[in-house]
Amino acid sequence: MMRIIKYGNPILRMKAKPVTEFDEELRQTIDDMIETMQVGEGIGLAAPQVAISKAFFVIDNSLIEEGGQPEAIINPEILSSNGESIIEEGCLSVPEIREDVKRPDFIKVKYQDVDGKMHEEEFGGVRARVFQHELDHLKGIFFVDRLGAMKRKLLQKQLRQIAEEEMAERVEV
């Protein structure tokens, strides 16, 4: 299992670099990330959250739709969006904080799969929400960054504590 890094780790604020090698190493990393996400009871996990500054993430579609399988989304882009919804979000890198976040309800996206094949799709609902949340991680953005100033101020003490614990854990490693 991989270590999920937490809020306060500078890697999480970096813009991830595009994936250019679609090889066995990438496949193994994706498999390890899926296992880590499932053990952590997450629905998505971005590469920067496991200290890899590359533009990909995994989503556990089995938690979204019956018969769904975990998949990797590589070099993702949002082409267009519409609608709006407010749904509570949480994050494996920001433990024990859950807040309502406003995002577009429908998105048109393009991305590559584990073989490098390009896909263009439209997502709505939970799948659109998870895609946007994980894509934010690739840009160095947390869901708490999307909250209003007052809400962020109220969370400041908790976020500082998470960051301090992450820094202490980094020193121990």
C-alpha cells in the first residue's frame, strides 16, 4: 500500500506533469493506487496524493454504479461544463473535514486510458463531481480552496493541525 500524503505537503500544491510513458510501471502504480484508495475507503485518488507529480488519477466506479470497475484517468481535461450543484466532499489528504462544495453538475471531458487511448465523454452527477475533485489535485487545488473565506477561516485550525502532522510524518520517513 502507498502512503497518502496530507494537506501541508508541498507536492500537493504543485501542478502535475503530463504522463508520456504508458508502460508496465504506470500500470503497476495505478494498481497500487487503486488498492490504496480502496483500503482508505476513498472514491478517487490522484497521483500527487501518493507523492507522484504526474497527471493521472483513479476512480472507483463500483461505488458510483452497479457493475462499475476502478479505472485510471490520465492527462484529463474538461472541455466544457454546465449546471451547478452543491454536494458535500471529503478528501483522503484532508482527513475528517467534509464540506459542501459548489461545482458544475455536467462536464464534457477528454482523457487517456492506461494504454494511452484518447477518450471523450460526458459525465454528470457523482462521476462528474469525483472527476473535478481529482482534476483539482492535479492543479494543486484542494476542495477547501473552493470554500468561502469565512468557512476557510473556521477550518484554519484543523488544516494547520493536519499540516503539522504531515510535516512530522515527513521528518520521520
